[in-house]
Amino acid sequence: MFEPGSRNVTDGAKGARTRSRRKRRAVRTHVGLAIFFMAALGLGSAAVAQQYPNKPIRLIVPFAPGGGTDILARLIGQKLTESMGQQVVVDNRPGAGGNIGAELTVKASRDGHTILMVSASYAVNAAIYKLTFDPAKDLAPVTQVASVPFVLVSHPSLAANNVKELIALARSKPGQLNYASSGNGSAPHLAGALFTLMTNTDMVHVPYKGGAPALNDVVAGQVQLLFSTVIQGVPFITSGKLKAIAVGSLKRSPSLPQVATIHESGVTGYDVTNWFGLLAPGGTPQPILSRLNSEIVKHLQSPDLTQRLAAQGAEPIGSSPKEFAELISKDVEKYTRVAKAAGIKLD
């Protein structure tokens, strides 16, 4: 004979065991579903990578045709067209120091069919502009394509052949010499601003909507000086249409071995080097970013493209997305300091 309440205790124990079994079954079900969905996502990512690209790729260049960014974009675009089975169409969208093209890329579909070629001006913009987007989140690094020294060039009529003579001329005519750039807040603009700061000279900045129109006006004698990329400037230097004053990197350029650097010419520590790289809209699937990175790095390591870039003064890089992101961050800090010292403020 059971004691009073014993039946209830037994039933309660059975109920607890039943609830425990149900809970374990529910956990196993949730785990199974999680594994299933993770596998499905993995298969989906693989499928995305295999199907990409399935239409032409738009490669936005945020500067006018003919500049260093445009030249490199067309070289890379040609190689990607050959290896990826879809046409890569270069779309020049100059203006606002490169921000117009960047904004278009931010708003594009995150499917890898719109990518952006940028120069070091991208880091400058992040340092001094009040941007409508977050460079750290809204655009995803793919790879640094190349590194290219700046070369300070002048119209042949300028009465200065080297840095020492240029500094003397600028100090004797404060506010009368001018230098062009590819736009307000562009890397050439900051290169010129840093030069005037470090040499205690006063020269007038003349902004253009891209490196090509700026270069054309220096060649025509409308403007006196320009910090040009070696890629852009060498053909005009070789033909005698421009005069090379000095190279902006710490080491001489293999393309202009006879031209001294600004650093070795007495402006100790002057170092401004341009770089070029590719970005995609933020949120682009990782498999697509990886595919783009591997394709571009493969081409940058090929003897054909290496020789073509070297002939124009560019050093091929082919970095990982993480390495490219670190370079951008480092330059943003550098140009923030220069802009603050020079009093450059842009909206």
C-alpha cells in the first residue's frame, strides 16, 4: 500500500524524464537544422563563386581618361576580360577628387559586377572629406594593384631644373608659381601641399577633374608644375614636353634613374608614393572577393603584365584584402596629419 502522495511523486518523476527526453530531441533537431543550413550556405557560396561573373563587369575609374588610374584600370580590365569570360568595361566617372565614382560603387549591387579602381587619393579623401559613406564598411578591399612613385614635373620653360633651383625661384616669387593636381584633396594635391610645407614656399594649387587634364595644361604651359605619377609622366619627359624636377619617393625610380629624389635633394624625409588598388561594394560575398583577388594577383605575377607595368614605372603588388586595408588605414592617418598642417578642409 502506497503512502499518501507517493503516486504523485512517481508520476512527477516520469514526467520529468519525459520532458528531458523531449528537450534532448529538440536540441538534436536544432543542431541538425543548424548544420543543414550552414551546409546549404556553403553550397550557396560555392555556387555563387562558380556562376560569377555571369554578365559584363563595370570597372569604375573615378578620374578622367588618360590618367594613371585609368591606364592601370584598362590593363587590369583587359586581363580580367581574357580570364573571366566576361567583358570588363571601364567607366570613367571623374569629380570630387574621386568621390563621385566611389559613391556610385557604394550604391551598386553587391554581386561583384561593379568594382572600383582607386589611387592613394582614396585615403586622402577619407582623411579630409565629409563623406556620404563609410570607407571602412561601405567598400571592401580586393587588392593593391601597384605602387607608383610621383615625379614632380614642370613645363620646359620654367627657370628651375632641380629642387634647389625650384625652392629658390618659389621663394623669390611667393604666390606666383602654381601647381596642378587631379582635384582638391587628391594625392597630387597633398604631395604639393607637403612640398610647400617642408620647403617653406608659397605656391598656388590649381585643381582639375583628373590627372590627364592637369597634365595636358602643364604640357601646354597653362600651369607650371605637377606631381604626376611616373606612369603618366614618363612619356612626356622622354619626349621633352615636360621637365623632371625630382622623384617623390625615398628611392629613385627605375624608370627615371637619372632623376634625383626630393629627399636626397635636401628636403629630408619627403616621401609621397602613389598606389592603386581595387575595391568592391561592401557586403560583396566573400567567394566573389576571393575570386577577384586570385585572378588579379595571378595576372600581376605574370611576366607579361609585370614587364608592361615596369616599363611605365609601376611596381606590381597583388596584396591580400587585409594587407590592402592596412595600407589604406596607414595612409589615412598620414594624410590627416598633412591636411591639418596645411589647413586643407573640404566638404
